[in-house]
Amino acid sequence: TGLWNRRGFIDKVQGYMNINKGALIFVDLDGLKIINDTYGHIIGDRFLIEIVKIIKRFFRASDLIGRIGGDEFLIFIKDIYDKEIVREKADALIKKIHEYVTANNYPKEISISIGIHIDNRPEISFTELYNKVDIALYNAKHNGRDRYVYYHEGMTYPK
């Protein structure tokens, strides 16, 4: 996919966080297994490559994008604290991926879930930031998928 792997992404973000802060976005494609099981892994790989192209279009070259699992991506938007801009990007990304899935006749079960957290506290660690977007992501999945959820204080994993 040409993206940072988990270790490389974490190293880059931690290095940047020593200087400044930003937004972390956790993107999970729901249903990739269906594509692999239905069409095979070659088609699944092509699907992922196209999804990565879509993701890259929504972010600046200076932002960091990593693939941290088979169908999981982290995006760190540098120097951004405006929740509205991040919301617009998340909305547009969900819409564009949904359009791609529909236009290419992929199973309708394919969806996208996104967890978001913006933090500009100098003391926040990458681990804390990651934990917050992970909780937000699972709340997005729990609340119906094809949506994003911002982390807020007190939010926990859904039961």
C-alpha cells in the first residue's frame, strides 16, 4: 500500500508529538474478510490499494498515514485543532468509500468505522492518544458502522 507500517507510523508520530500535537484518526474497514472470502485475496489486495488511494486524497502530504493491520489505518493530521475540519474529512471519506464500494458492486456489508481524537496537551503520549481513538472506533462500530465518533472524556468501550 506504500503506507507506514505500525512501528514506523508510531515512531514518526511520537517524534512529531514531542514538538507539536494534532488529530489522530483510526479507520477500520468493516467487511474486508467478505471480499477476501468471496473474490479471493488478490481482489482483496486491489480493494485495499484503491481504499488507500481514496484515503490519501483527503489528507495533506505532510500528514502521516499508516496501515496498522489488515484493514486498519491510522492517520495523524499535524497541527490541526479544528474539530469541524476533521469532521468534514471523516464525513467525506465515509461517503467516498461508500461510493467506491457501490460503484464496483462490492458487497453492501462493506462499511467504514472511524474513531477520532484531537488533543493539544503537551503531556499526552501516543499510547494515550491511541487508546482514546480505539475507544471511539469501537463506539462507532457499536452504533451502526459507516460513521465516525469523537472520543470524549469518560467514554468507555461499549458493552
